[in-house]
Amino acid sequence: MADNQWGRRIKGFRKLKGMTQVEFAKRMNMSVSVLGELERGARKPSRSNLEQIAETLDITFEEIAYYNQEEDLYV
């Protein structure tokens, strides 16, 4: 998955949950600038980032992550 697709998914779920970047970053204990980089695709989220994002947004890991069947892993 291209990095900008990660960002669009993160931003989309955040907005669906009615959170601003500032509120979401605070809940994630992350700077707004780092969250902005993730949402713009300038930074690729780590697995632990994705797990924390899913937990904070109250969604499953599978909803935020993309499963690569060829490599048999979430990317």
C-alpha cells in the first residue's frame, strides 16, 4: 500500500470518529506534526503505530491495516 493510502485511511477513520488532528494526536500521545506526516504519507506508520491508531479509534487492526497475501503479512 502506498504511504499516501495509509494516510488517507488514518485521516478518514479519524474524521469518521469526529476527532480533530489535535485531539487525536493528544489521545495518541503523539505530536500533531508527526500525525500530520502520517496522514500526508510523508511517514509510514509502524505496526505499533497502526495498533495504537486502531485502539484509539476503537476499530480493529484489520480495518486500518492492509494484508499483503503474497508476503503473508500486514503492511
